[in-house]
Amino acid sequence: MRYLYVGVVLLVLSDWLYDLGLVDFPFSKSLRALLFAMLSIYLLRTGFQFRKFNFPFGHLLTFYAALNIIYSALSLNILDNLYYSIRIIFWLIATVVAYRLSLSGIFSKKKLQQMIISTILISAGFTIYFMTLPETEAGQNAGAYLLLWCLPLLFMTEKSRLKNFGFALAIFAILLTVKRGAMIALVLSLFAYGLTYIIIHGNIRKLIKLLKVLIILTIISSYALATNWDAIQTRFQDTSGSGRDRMYSMLISHWIHSEPSNIIFGFGIQSVQRYTGYIYYGEIMNKSGKYAHSDWIQLMHDFGLLGISFLIWLHIKMLILVLKSYKIRHPFTPSLVMGYVILFLVNIYSGHLMAPGAFYFGLLIAYSSAILRKTHEPTKSRPKYVGAT
């Protein structure tokens, strides 16, 4: 299973090298295709049903994959839309594989820590480098949301100095981007983590320990914000949301005032990009426009009520997972609450579920679902073997 966590980390590295112009060839496309093939072979060997081995999110992920494949096959531009869909299906398949490997014990807590620390070192390092370039403007996405998803996963791993360093480095890099959405999600999710941590543990020692962490975070945050204070003032004085408020209103209005069939089934895959391309560039340009920058609005416009149903289903399943963990006072509960807060916010103001990088969210639900199942069920009721290493 080494190909899973090594391959995903290499994807992060290759994406950064290409985006910064350090390499001319997008190696990530070839690497992603190879990894996709290997993950698919694993599923063929262990059973292609996403729900196999009682993965709580299996039916949900199958539904989302089917939506993308069917809509792509029925579209006018089949090849382009299939490529778009495969990028989405990549993280869905990787999530299922991660669950099965975690359930069998092959993907251990130690390997999880190695993967997340490696991701943070690469992504935070390049983010800091990118944001300190003279020509880089504040508010760039850089690796902010990827690093944000690494935090609840990092909390699930064993204590170590390297873990503490990775945690501090990730927060520093997120704040350095001055990405408002990521900063808001960081603050609120950490608050949710701390509150849940106190409720779960509820003793003075744990509270003192948490206060020490908060002091360290305050110092790190103050330094990161002080180095970019002018940019922060400029970013937060802009209340337009980079024009997203107008785009959100336009897309919602277009969907609400459409035919009943479009309200139920949407306008088709990548319809937001086609519609905004027409609005901003004109039909003659035949140019792809902007994403919705909101999972709710993107899936609403593309798939109609079917897309909205998927997101509601996802949130219900996530809340069930959180409650299941809380019921037994599992140590993962604060991380899951933190993850849900991130999911809730990112779904509203950032398109996330349409990109391969959503795998880190998938890894959160896969690993925690597997560990909670092993906690609840006796060993003899679990599959003894879920594939080769």
C-alpha cells in the first residue's frame, strides 16, 4: 500500500513544481493517471463495490461517482467532461482504498503521520516561498486549504516534536496566504476542536495543556499576521468576496427561474463554467468561465436537486460519524468536529469536492470510520484480508 501515501505526497510535490514553473512538464497528470490505475486494480481485486466492508460513506460516494459519469456520458463534450469526472473519481476511489487499508491495519497511525507530516513540509514550504515572492499578491489560495485539511488528520496521530513542528508550520503558512476563507475556517475549526476537547476530557490538566497550546498558537499567529499586516487590512476591507456575491446571486437566480427539469436535474456537468464563460466573455469567445467557488452552488447548477441531495446526505453521514465517536468518547472526536466545521464552511464559500485534493477530506472520513468500526466490532466480525500491500 506504499504507493497510496507515497503517490499522494508526490502529487503534492509535482503540482507545486509545475505551478511555480520549476518544471515544464506537468508530471502530476501522469502520476495521477498511474495512481488511479493502481487504485482501480486494488478495487478490482478486493471488490469494486464502494460499500463493501461496510464503509459508511460507500453508497454516498457511489452516488456522486455515478452522477459525474452519467452526466459526462450524456454531455456534448464527452471527452472533456470525462476527464473532469475522472479527477473527481480519483479522490473517491482513493478514499475507499484508504478505508480498506485502514480497516486491515495496513495503513497505520504511524503511516498516517508520515504522510501528513510530509504533505505539510512540502506544501507549507512551497506556500511560504510563493507568498514571499515580490510579485505574489495577498489572498492567493496557494496550499491553504490543503494544509487546513491536514490539521485534523495530524491531531489523530501520536505525540511527537515533529508533529508539533508540522502543526505550527501549517498554521503559519495558512495565515501567511491571507486567504480569508481559510483563515476563518482555521479559527472556527480550532475553536470547535478546543471546545470538544474540553468536553471529552474535562479535567484541569487537559485544560492547562490546551491553554499552553493556545498561547503558542497566538505567538505564531501574531508573527505571521504582523509580517503581512498591510495586506490583511486591504483584504478584509474588501467586502465583495472577490465578486463571488454577484456570481452566487446570478447562478442561484438562473437555476431558480429555469425549467422544472433543470431545477431537478441541473444544467449538466461543468454548466457553471459554461454559463459564466458566456456571461463574462460572450458566446463568440467560446471560453470556459469561473467555477462557482461553492460546492452548494456548483452542484446545484450542475446536478440540480440531485446535487443538493448529495451534499445534504454527505453532511448527515458526517454528523452521524461525529456522534458515533462522541458517544464512546473516542479521542478522534475533537478532530472529527474540527473536520466537520471545515467541511461546513468550505462547502459554502469554496469549491472543494470537484478536485482531487478532496482526498485529504476523504482520508479523514476513511481512517476515522475504519478505526471506529474496529473499536465497536469484535475482531472475528471484520474482514481478515482486504488486499495486498
